[in-house]
Amino acid sequence: MAAAHAGQTTQATIGDSEFDRDTAVTPREPGVYEAELSGGWTIAGAVNGGYLLALLGRALADTLPHADPFTISAHYLTASRPGPALIRTETVRTGRTLSTGQASLLQYDDEGNEVERIRVLASYGDLDGLPDDVRTAAEPPRMPPVEQCFGADDAPKGASPMGGFPIADRLMVKLDPSTLGWALGQPSGKGEMRAWFGLADGRDADPFSLLLAVDALPPTAFDLGIKGWVPTVELTVHVRCRPAPGPLRVAISTRNLAGGFLEEDAEVWDSADRLVAQSRQLARARLG
Amino acid sequence: MAAAHAGQTTQATIGDSEFDRDTAVTPREPGVYEAELSGGWTIAGAVNGGYLLALLGRALADTLPHADPFTISAHYLTASRPGPALIRTETVRTGRTLSTGQASLLQYDDEGNEVERIRVLASYGDLDGLPDDVRTAAEPPRMPPVEQCFGADDAPKGASPMGGFPIADRLMVKLDPSTLGWALGQPSGKGEMRAWFGLADGRDADPFSLLLAVDALPPTAFDLGIKGWVPTVELTVHVRCRPAPGPLRVAISTRNLAGGFLEEDAEVWDSADRLVAQSRQLARARLG
């Protein structure tokens, strides 16, 4: 991969990487976990919603008898801040092939009161136990090779809306030039964004980093000519397959911007051309 | 509309229809509601998941300060049965424009123990308070007029997989013939289903009946050549606009059937050509 942490010489691995350390949760009592929201995954001061979902996803993997998120739905309540957090989980149902759990991410206000940031419902299973049958009509997005795509560090200094924020140093996001017109003041109006995606330290993807991948590209709203923040109301991710090693391709699209809200759909493809995750979020847009 | 209840002479209205009576919830104490799951919305003995979601949606509308579901995510835990049920709701957060709540649908086993059927997270708002701006790339599905589409009562007796079940009497579902090949043993393999949709008694659509509409067509799995039951694991619905009076068009599609699971996406269009709801569910499929 093109981007790597300055000075880093060996590729990070699943379980031993910055992403793993920053999404770690520490059991305090059964079902309750302490976490530290890292400032490294912020953009314009906001902690990335996909990073937070990965953190909640790991807490649920510890609580539930199944390890892999199959479908996880998050409702975002208040803006998270870097710093300490508490995750309370509940086992809703355990079954042979699927288990369902709930989790809340909490932080504290200045008076020390708990404030809920995100609430999640999720059903977990065992990805490795699924049959290999694939009957899909979906095809990977057509996009140029990564060498012909553009990342935050390819833009003139200060010119990239992704550059300069901590999260940009931790991600390898290389945008398909045909979805990059907005960065030059010429949004296509199609509501599409496509990119090669990975973690900058070379750690391969796993189901938890897929939860990050679906929410890590510039918003489709930029391609629709909207420049402001597009906060997520709700995000649901389906993890469909354990990703193969190597970079991912992420395609996001919006069909319907109306009444100040828009949906954003993501598809994530791995290096073996498998559709490994699908997501949809409802977000607010401020129409200019 | 073509189909009407036998002997019915006046069109049912929102608030005064079988759907309204069968989704009514009765407050028992603050946030707790009693309900009766009607046997009228079953297919092959299973209570329809969209009907159940509408019932939960109405309980949350009573609990929360906002009346309209904007995004509602349901995880289906165990199979519901016609009969008495209890709905426990929780207000998670109230805001100026959006409120978030949680709800559980419970029934009782033979020993009288509570068994949870469905758990829901939802964010509610005020559809009528949204601005009129629409910048959508989405177009209504192309399909023939309703007179050229086919419903359960158009099939030879006993030949329709939808016919003969109680829910078929309560719905007006007229399938686009180009998505009907599976009924003649010739599934297209595309994973698509399109239909005109309404309530058989002529009641117009509202946000709650949209929750039913997204889960009321034959499953796309039929069009993929799968004949068995396709139980929903999780269903998330975004209601984007209050529907105009008149019949709806519903288009559902599956891109990825893999590992024994498939996603099913629905779009619902109203008579004014507005995209009024979008949904996605993850369901299990038994590959034959």
C-alpha cells in the first residue's frame, strides 16, 4: 500500500496494530467495558462513527457467544469526544447459529453524569461456519488501479477536505478520480464515491475494520454539492464474509436526498472480489 | 383498487380500518402496552414481520415526543404467534427534531414466562416539518399499469404461493409480470420483485403501513430459485416522506445471496412519484 506511517518499517497485523489497540475494551464487570476513545480517529473534532461502531462491535463480540457481527444497527444520539468511555452490553438472545445483543456507549458530562452517545442492536454469528455458496448478481465497482487514484496526501497542502485531520494519517483512502470532482469545485451531482481503502499501517481487514470502512470515505453529500457536516442518525452494517488480505474497494452512493436527509449505501469488496460488507446509513444534510 | 373485501362498500380510512384496529396498542402503564397479534396478517402460520413492525412503531409513536418513524431497526429473535402480546418501550433520548426509542415485543410461553420476539431501535421525527427540497437521483420503477399486473386472486385456485393465507385477503399486491416467472417455475435469477401495493380495503398509506409495505411482497429469493421460508434476521426501514393517497409501487431486489444469507432492499414510491420509504433486511436462505 502506498501510505504508511512515517518511520514504520514492518506491516501491522490483525491483533497487533494501532486500530486494535484503539478499539480495545477492558472488562470491568460482566457485560460492562471500559474504553478510551482515541483522538487519532477524529475529523474536524468529531470521533468517526465507524471507529466507534468497531469499538462497540468488539465489546459485543466479548459478551456474546458468537464472535462475528452479521448485522449491527447503531443509532447515534450525541457527539462522542476523545477520552474515557463506558460500554454496557446486554445479551438479548443466544441461539445455535446467531446471538443478539445490545450495547450502549456512554461518556460523562462535566458533572460526572452518564451521557449516552450511541445505542446498538446486533446479531452475531460465525463467518467461518457459513457455506461457500455464492449466487450474487453484484459486481465489484469499476475503478482504476490504486496508482491512478488520489488520497489526502496527493492534494496540495491544505487543499484536501480529508487532509490535516488525525484520521487521515491512519487510513489509506485513494479516491477514484471520477468521484473526485467535488474537490475541484465540480461535484458530479450523482452522489457517488469510490475508493481503495485500507489501514495506513498495512493491517489487513477483519470484520471490525469493515465497520470502519463503510463510514470512512468523504460523504456522498460532497458529490451532491453539499459542503457541510453530514451527521449520521443511524447506520446498519451487514458483514457478509471474512475479508481476504489486501486492500478493499469501497463504493458508496446516495439515491435520495430529500427533506434534509439522505441515505448513504456502502458496498465493500475484498481482493478476492467478494462482497464482504454492505451498509446503509440515514444522515442529515444541510442544504446550502 | 381492484381488490376489496367481500361485501365492503365504503373505502376504509386512515384511523378507521382493519390495519388500524389490528395494530392498536393499549397503554397498561407508562411505556408499556398491551396488544393482540391478529391471525389476519399471517402467512403459513407466521405473523408477517412488517405488520409486527407497524405495531411496535405505533407503540413508540405513543411513547416518544415525535410521531413519525424516520429510521427503525428491528432484530427478529423468535417467531411471533397470533394472540396476546406486551410491548415495553424505553425513551433513549429526546431532542428538538429527533427522538430515539427502544421497544421489545414479548409473548408468553406455556409456563407464562415472557419470551422476547423482536427488539427495535428507532429514531422518530415530524415528517410534516421537513423542507420540500428534493434532489434525488432515484427514479420510480418502470412497471406496467396495475391492470396488467397479477395478484393472488388472478392465479388458478391453489396455484399462488401467496393465495390461501389470511394476509392475502388484506393486501392488494399486483406483481409486475416480468418478476413473476418463479410462479410458473421459471425464476429469472435476477432477485427482483415489483408490485403495486395497497391495503385491500382501500385505506391509504401512512408511515406505519409503509413498515408493512416493505415486507409484504413474495421474497426475492423466489426469483432466485429458492422455494423455502426466508426468515428475517434484521430489518431497517427509513420513512422519507408522508405518502400521498393512492396505490404504492414497491420494488425489492437482492444483490448478494451468499453463505446462506441474503439482503433484500425495498423502495416504496407513492402516487406522486416520491420515494417514500427505503428498507434493507438481512434474511436467511436455505439453498436447495
